[in-house]
Amino acid sequence: MLWSIATGPVFGFGAYWFVQATRTASAHAPKDWRLPLWCGVVFPAIGLLAIPFPQLLGNGKGLAQTGFDSELGLPLAAALLLLRLVVTLGALRAGAKGGLLTPGLTIGALLGIVLGSLWNHAWPGVAFGASQLSVVQHFWRHP
């Protein structure tokens, strides 16, 4: 219960910010001659980021599953959280179209891993999967 009280506002603000950021990125996507230029910059940059972090490719389903299986540590999860936000918003800003459910779930799972890892340092002995499960349940109830 303490986990939910402490992290609920963080997830709520994060979800609100994610929706606003994706709407803004999509709204500012070029629809004229600049579209190929944006794509020519953003998508190769994503490819370069994917060399050291191949988990960034795709819609995020595999990355979310990796997180749920507790196969990510705090440093990698924090890096992937920031990079996944950059990749998602960059692709939308460049003009990519697509759904946001899976990328949003992935970002929420990564945020859960980061916060759960920090929580376990402050309150040792809590099952790590329990904090992640509460995150997933929260997002499925409040998309």
C-alpha cells in the first residue's frame, strides 16, 4: 500500500505527460517536403542508438516482457526508459504513425523497474515483481 501511495502520483503525472508529449510531437510532425528530411535524420539516429541498445527497436512489447521477467537492472532500465521516450517522441515528431498502447506500457514498465529498484534500496525485502505487478494492474485499469 505504501508503494502505491508513494508512486501513484509519479505514474499519474508520467502518464499525463506522456499523452501530452505524444500529442504535441504528432501535431508538429511535418506533412510537406520536410517529412523526408526529418525521417532522414531521426530514423538513422534511432538505428545508431539501437546498436548499443537493441531493445529500443520495435513497439516495445519484447522490452516490456524483459522487464516483467526481472531481467533488467536499475542502470539499464533507467537508460532504456530515457532512450525509449526519446525514440518514441522522435519517431512521432518525424511523422511516424502508429498506436501508443504498447510504447506506453513499455515506458510504464520501465518506470516501474526504476522506481521499484529504488524502493527496494529504501525498503529491502519487498518482492520486486509485486511492485511491477501493481504498475501493470494500474495501467490496465487506467489506460
